[in-house]
Amino acid sequence: MLPAALMLGAAIFTLAAPQVEGFQGGVKPQPAPPVESPAAVKRNSRPESVAVAPLNTDEASDGALFAYEFRQPQFVIREIVIEHDSSGRGKITFQRQGTSIVEPLELSAAARTRILQLWEALNFLDSDTNYQSNNQFPHLGTMWLRMEKGDRKRTAEFNWTHNSHAAALIAEYRHLADQAILVFDISVARENQPLNAPKLMEVLESMLRRSALSDPKQLVPLLQEIATDEHLPLIARNHAKRLLKKIEKL
């Protein structure tokens, strides 16, 4: 089982400094597509953004709340916070280049099942396991796992782990974050930067090839829209059609 910090090779986590050599199994990061944003930290206010629904409002929820947090000030995406309930509904908050963005988030049924099974495998609330390994790699970022249910709460902090279940859970949240941020970048391109769409389709294909997405089938409606969006370059529309065919085969 690969350590959790190994998951930090995704494209959106590119370091400002050169990457660490000898990062076994890592994938060479790609630059994140440019996003126009002011220097001051602000909350995302795109016109079509919907309000973030409160957590734990779904009837299927059992009252448990889950959170994943990542911080590394030197990364392009310097902070990520994912919060959701047991129904898979929640929000993602991330900071990029001085801008704080909040987007609603809904886990696919497949992703929700995998993530909840891993929380259960950790027996998180009833455990006092220290997930931090003897190896310390704070320059790769610090991660937190949090869970609360009723009056019971627990937070675990680490920057590198050899615990197989914790590593797998971190990987799931990394894929979830990568997919959500890519969807945000695509929405910005469609609104304001259509010439960025071809590059974003290349990024999406690379992530699909590396199995770096939480659930590619969740992107089918978006790709169908892109394939017929005449505001986007033809090359991007055709690429979206090819990606749809690849996802259909999964």
C-alpha cells in the first residue's frame, strides 16, 4: 500500500520550487490552468454558483460528519477542505493564488461507498491510532482527517503515513478534490476563458488515464454539454466527444 503523501503528485498541487527527486510512483505535475482572480482573498461569487447546502440535511444521513483538510502554502492549491455527511453531500473549499473558492460537492454513489467503508475500517472515533509514520515530510503538506457524530469528535493530523486504510482514504479525497477543482476550472473557461478549454480537456484525459479522478462517470453530463457548446473551440468539443467514448468503456 502506497503512503498517503505519495498522492501529492497530482497536477493541481504543483510546487513553486522543483519537485522532490526519487518520489517513487509519482506523476510529473502539470501547471494548473490560469484563472483570473484578484490578489485579495475572497469567496467565489460566480453568478451561476448555487448556495452551499448545510451538511447533514439529507434524510439518509446518520448524523455523522466527515472532513479532510490539506495545507501546503508553497503549492499552487495551498489549502483544500472537504466536508460532507454520510449521504455524500457537502462542500469543498480551496485556495489558489490568494483566492478562496467554495463550491457545493456531492459524492457519487461509488465514491461515497468507498470513502465510508474506509472510515469504518479505520474505526476512527473509537481509535487512538497515530497515523503519522516515523518519516516526516512536512514540505509535501500536512493532512487532517476529522469526524464527528453526536457529541463525539476526533481529529488526526499527519504528513506521511504507512497505515493502509488512512493512505487509501487520503487518496480518495485527493481524487475527489482533483476532480472538483478541474470541474471548477472548466466552468471558468466556459464562462470567461474559452481558449483554455482545449488544455483542460488534455488535463482531464491525463487524469482519466492515470485513474486520478474520483468517478469519471460523474463527468458525463458536463462533457456532453462541452461537446455541443459552440462558444468553445472545435478542438475542445471534439476532444470531449472522444473522452465520452472512453468513459463509456469503463
